[in-house]
Amino acid sequence: MPRFQFEIAIVLAVSIACSLAVFYLTRPEEGKIQLPTHVESSEEAYHGPDPFDVTKPEDIIDGYPIGADAFWARVRWSELLEVLYV
């Protein structure tokens, strides 16, 4: 058994307690990143429109399914082949 093992353990326990107390007392009050909650405030904060708003009219227009029955038939066959192959 090493010399002063009990004393070293006491010093380590006290230093852990002091570190936790200092950490708790000096933590920031707000803590987390504050994101804007309104669209108006985000435009004011970034001095312009949203840079990620890249939607085009073509993205919103509904398309027409081309051969939907044939597509789903192929999907069913591929799922069946996967089950049999594995």
C-alpha cells in the first residue's frame, strides 16, 4: 500500500468538489445559442432574405406519374428477389 494513500484521496476529493463548485458558480446564465423565433427578426439580423430559400416554381408543380403500375410491379419483384436472395 503506497504511503499517504488516504491523504491523497482526501486531497483529490476536495479538489473535485472545489472544481464542481467553481464550474457551477461560473456557468453562463443564458448558455445556449439564441436563434431568432420570427421571420422578421431573422431578416433584420442577417441583413437580407433567407440565403437557403432556393425554391423555384418548377419545384412546386406536381408532375404526372409515368407508368406507375409498371414501376410498382418492378418494385414488388425486386423486393421478392431480395427476400429470396438473402
